[in-house]
Amino acid sequence: MSALICGSFAYDNIMVFPDHFKNHILPEKVHMLNVSFMVPVMRREFGGCAGNIVYNLKLLGSDAMPMGTVGKDFDPYAYWMNKHKINRQHVKVIDSAFTAQAFITTDLDDNQITAFHPGAMSFSHHNKVSDAKDVTIGIISPDGRDGMIEHAQQFYDAGIPFIFDPGQGMPMFDGDALCTFIDQARWVTVNDYEWQLMQERTKLTPDQISARVEALIVTRGDKGSFIYTHGKCHIIPVAKPQAVNDPTGCGDAYRAGLLYGLMHDMDWETSGRIASLMGAIKVENHGTQNHHFEIDQFKDRFKQEFGYTY
């Protein structure tokens, strides 16, 4: 099967403030805040949902085509993709914009102050699903609002089954828009917070939502995940990480595991466990694309975690 991954590419600029924000932000002065934090530690990571999902699929041995819009500063990311032999055919450069980026400052209490610039991501609707040939499965992951809407419609019109993954894009859509996505998609995946928000916005019950799709996947962090399909709930256990270093990108790694299972016609119990292990391996590493393994190592660890092979 050939997968098309619609979503964002971004630079994650992560800075560590070696103190506590509360020591420098005066509560009585928040209405006229003017504060600067010295951050001696900084790293820049390659991220974005499409980039992360494709990277994880590559680790699993499956090629997929990402589709997204990036800016005039994309050359380092392009070099990284070339190095890992990731197809850039449908990654469009917008010369008038910067690549989307997050600026994240974390203090010693793990509090975060984040600024996000969408940049070229806002032009994602300039890409068309029909530009990619021989696509048999897809995913709509967080991206520019217009791009998510148009790409979902294009998948649906072309009869290509896809996963709807609203992620951090959830606040952009009201209940009617979410209902449209649900009806167009074959599968929906959300975390437990997004699941509650989806129910509130659509006014649909869990049974009503799960009845509209072939499978509804709800991730629950270190409590594992649920996969609802055909009136049955598969309880997917969490894979235990060897260390908890950085949860950023864990959801994207999990979704790559789901796609891998779907692309190889696996049962939901196995697909969910592959996804769970992918998430655990990601958590063990800083950044969203710094983990790596050989597929035989992954299969050995899968057997150790779950007691069988796939």
C-alpha cells in the first residue's frame, strides 16, 4: 500500500531556563509583563506531524509520501529528509514564508512558555491529494485549517480511506466541521483530552461517533489506549519505556504504528501494540526524530513486551 501523509513540517526551538518562571514573573505585574529569560541551553529539532509520522514509518520499513508546505528556511530539514531517503516530491516550498516553528522555553519545574508561528503551514491547501499518484491510504494530521478541510474532501471524493487525526488542530473546528471529518474518514484517532472535546463540540455520544467510522482510537498516555471497532473495544496495553525523557511527538509515533498495521492488513490488537511500542521508543529520546532502530531489534522488543511475534 502507498500512504500519503498530509500534515505540518516545523522546527521546534527548545530552550531551557535554568531557574523558575515564578521567581521572575510578579503576579501583580502580569498586566504589564516585560520579562527576559537567559537560556544558555537551546536545541533545534525537526518536527511537525507529517515529518514525524513519515520518519517513524521509515523506521518500521514502510515508505510513505508526506504532503505539506514549508518555507524559505527549509534547507536543513530537506537535507535531513534526503539523508533518511524520505520522499520530498509533495513538500512545497513557499518562498514568501518561513517554515512553521515553535519556540518553547521550559523552566526547572517543567513549566513551558510557547510561541508558535504557523508560517508556510497556512498555505497547505495549495497542495492537492490528486497530485500524488497511486495512493491507497492517507492521514489528515494537524496542518493549516483550509488544507485539512480540502484534503479530507479530496481523499473522500477519490475513495481513498484515511485517518482523521485532529490533534492540536482541534480548536480550529466547530462541531459541524468535526462531524464532516468523522463522516468522511474511515478511522479517527484522538488522545483522551481531544476525545472529550470532540464529544462536547459534536454533541455526539461515544457510541454515535464510533458507529460512524470503522475504528475509533483513543490514546491515554501511560494508561495505554482503546480501539473501538464494530461494537468491540480492544484494550491496548502501554509498552514500558526504558526511560521517560521527552513525550513530544509520542502521538505521531503511535499514529505511524497504526498506519503500518493498516498498510500490512494486521489485526487491531497487533496494530495497537506496534503503535504503543513506537510511542514508548519515542518517549525514551529527546526530540521527535532522534530515535532509531533496526527492524529486527523492534520485533525482538515487541516479543519481549507482548509475548508474541507479528
